[in-house]
Amino acid sequence: MRSNYPEGIYIFVVPPSLTELEKRITVRGTESKEQLNKRLNCAYDEIRNATKYSYIVINDEVDVAADKINSIIKAEKCRSIRLKSKIDQILGR
């Protein structure tokens, strides 16, 4: 993905722990034991690559995680590179 969209901003939302992830999936009751183990193994592999993302948000509480993601989006909209044309316009260039 990053090779196709290098200018993208990548946010990795991670559970507070694999134990918590297992608990959340189990409570939903949507996965068999085999599917649960497969998902946890995939999650482990994905989390190992989390530092390759632009940002990491730990999803302890949904509202807090959502606020963090919204803050990242707001901040990214203010990056100087994104506002270069506006600055040029202000300067009459």
C-alpha cells in the first residue's frame, strides 16, 4: 500500500494487549476456537509491523481512540506541505 501511496498517512489501531483482543473477540461470540486462534496469530504478525505506520493508536477506550484519530486527521490537514499552495496564494505567488 505504501509503495502505491507514499504520501498517505497510515494509522495502526492496536488493542491494549493480545489478551484483551482475545477477550473482545470471544465476547462477540462470532468466531470458532480455530478461527479465534487464526485471528490472534494474524494480529500478532500485524502488530509486529505497527512501527511501519505513521501513527499508532492504542484502543483502550473507543471514545479516546476515536479522539486520537480525529486529532491526527486535523493535524495532518495543517501540515505545511499540504498548505503550500495556500501560502503561495497569500504571498501572491
